[in-house]
Amino acid sequence: MGSRIDLHNILCSIMEQLGYSKKSVYYQPPESLKLSYPCIVYSGNGGDTAFADNVPYIKKKRYMVTVIDENPDSTIPEKIGDLPTSKYDRDYATDNLNHFVYSIYF
């Protein structure tokens, strides 16, 4: 697929399409950073390698993408779910914030 920067740009584009700031997309934010909601937080989460004759020929990185929103009916998760190789993992609520978690190979 592409680089992490390509994925970042796609996530920023989703936020802009929905009328939110593209600055609300964070890659591995430090604990000290104050996030603005709604937002998308993502990080590396392993990967997958296909082999032929014991030689790796396809390598894909996996990212964990989490949408965090005060709105439990947020439309952002739908857009993330529409991305190629996106797989819904789980959702949960913490501190009055809804978290929607996806895995994406990119």
C-alpha cells in the first residue's frame, strides 16, 4: 500500500471531509499531549509478511486506529471502516468518551 505518511494524509482527509480539523489526527501521541475531540489516534501494531520459497515478498504494516469522540453515534468510525483492509476490532467508553478501534494493514 503506502507509507505511514500516506495513511496519515488519508485520515486527515476523512476528518476534513466531515468538517473537523486535520490537526485532530495523532500518531503515537505522548501522554502529556492534550487531545482535542473528536480525534483519530493511531499507532503501529505489528504486520504481516507473505513468503515464497522461504523469502518474504509481501510485507504489510498493521496500524491500530482509534476514533475518540464524545458522540456515541459519530460518523467518523463509518469512514474508517470503509477504508481498504480496515477491520473493526472493538468499541468501549471511558471518561465519557467513546472509543472505536480498527486494525488497518497499510
